[in-house]
Amino acid sequence: MKINLHALSPVHIGSGVEYQGNAEYLYFQDERVIVLADEQKVLTIIGEENIPIWINYIEGRQEDFLNYLRQRKPDVKASDIGRRIIPLQGNQAPYFTNTLREQMHGGMGEAYIPGTSIKGAIRTAIFAKSLMDRYEKTGIKKEKLPIQYKMNNPFQVKDYLLQKEVFGKNPNSDWMRMLQVGDCYFSAGTHAAFAETLNEYNNQRYEIKHEVRQLIEFLPKGTSASFVMRVPDKHLERIHEFNPRLFPAATRELSLAGIFQTVNRHSLRLLDSELEFFEDADLPPEMAGLLDFLNFLRAEAAAYSENECLLRLGFGTGYRSMTGDWVKELVFDDDLYDDIATVTRRTARYNSFPLPKSRKIMFDGELPGFVKLTLQNQNS
């Protein structure tokens, strides 16, 4: 079945590659584009005999190499040296010492979101929603969260017992195997911008932590593409016939529409929680649009049909969307929650702050990674 994916905010799925200024990318301020450098095009301008000069710019990191290129070719344009040209969004311009985090691209050069990323985000949403349904009244007991003590860490909390409850007793009986998700390729180009960190520093007062901003390549808001997602019904029927105990009985009702409704309810719960959390927050002027953006998403998701859902995935989703925040909602034992929070935080000096204490933010308060999924038809 074909699924349409529409980006409601910038989406970055990292390839793991970071491009270095002066060497692998250059910034053309007049054109407001970042250019991934084509080595042969650059050498055509400077001459192979001047490679050591280029190396000095790369290693010295004290002056923009583009200035040298303009000495060699005063009218040099982005197309003269680029193998890929990426428009820059936002008010911040990169300095040549900034690295650029690449969006994942396929072998034919198209930006894409792997099916594993989509499926992983769906699984996280289903897991959190299922735990809320099971434990909202009673809370999750300590014995359901086995603690493993480590030499270099006080402990690690595992959720494998809860995973077994929701998805099946072992990997072979995990019913999410029956959800097949293809990669999503985009014909439209990518953009780049700085992702900022909105950081709480004192009792609901927030600031932009500029020293940890990151230059990322991303799929821009408004981008759409299609991919295939399906449940192999005939295969599942035969499994139920010949090995009825392999998967939980609930998989007999497994459907994409049912999954979409579960995911959307989970997203609405998180949005409600975020809106309540930021309602009285003292936000910096640059982030004045955060509440408007959250309200926009909330209204969108609330109006979706059973064949639509709001999903969050990729870079910047953070602790809340990675775990669904079920730990905060369902661990009623204060000591256990404090222990889990302590392990989750990077440093003990943040122990007095809410978890999480920061958010990745894009333009005017937009949170990255929100997409709308739509079942395009029931027969494909």
C-alpha cells in the first residue's frame, strides 16, 4: 500500500558524514548556498601545482578558502565548483570552521528516509501508547524494569520485559516483523540551516545555547514523497493457521489503519504534554513561535482521519519522542524515577532540572522531525 509522507517541519536523517569547511564544502554568501566541492572542478581553477596551498587552508582553518578561489577566478560561482548545491535557510550563516551534517542520500543521489527509520519511529509510538494503556492506573513496578549494575555506571535499566509484553516473547514472535516498510525517496532537493538548542537555565526560563548549534542538511518543510508499507495478510493468515501460538492473538486484527490511529493518539498525548509544559515558560524572542507551532500540530493531528497520522522521526526528536516519555508518566516510584533520570542525564549538575531540559529547535520555534503519513489507497 502506498503511503504519502509530508514534512510538517524540517526532517534530518543523518548519514553519519560530516563535511568540513574549506575542504569539502564552501559557503557562497551572495547566493546563500552551501556548495559541496567537486575536487576536479576546484583543481581546474587553482591548478594541481597549488594543491599545497589548498591543504594549508584546510589545516590552518584561519581563512576562508573561497577568498583564494576568487583571487584565481574573480567571477567564480557556486556551479563552477559544486557537485551539489544546498540552499541555506535561516538568519545564521556558517563560518568555514563549522562542519555540515549530511542528510542521507541513496546511490542515485536522491535524499531519502530509510524504511527502518520510519518503522522505528512507529514502533516507539506503539510501545509508549501500549504501556500507557496497560499501566496508566497502576504504574510500572520495579520488577518490570530489570536493573543491571555495571563497573563504570551505577546501573542500567532495561525494558526487555515490557518489550515482550507489547511485541512478543522473542524476536521470532515479534509481530512488528509483519509490518514491512520501504524507503522513502525524494525528488526535491535538500536545504541547510543551523539547528539551535533551547535550554532551560533557571525555573522555566530558557535561552538559546549557541555554542552547541549544529549545521545540518535536511528535507525542508512542505516536502512530500511516497513509499510502500504493508502487512502481508496471506502470510500472516498461514502463520495463524499452522503456528497459532507464534504471534499474539491481537495480530489477527493487525492493520495499517489501526497502527495509524495508535501512532496519532500517541503524538496527540505528547503534544498536549508539551503545550502544558511550555505554557508558562519564559522563552527568548527567537523562539516566540514555539507555542504557535505546537498548537498548529495539535490541531492538524486532531483533525486527521483514521488513515492519517502524525509521526516524529530523525534528528532532534530527543528524549520525549525516543522513549515516549512513558518513564515519567508510568514510573510512580520516585526513587526509581530519580535513578533513571540520573543515568539519562549527561551530568549530575542537571539533576534538579526537568527531564528533558532542552529541545532542538529550527526556525522561529519549529521542532524538527514531524511528518504526516497518509494511506493513499486501499488496493495498491
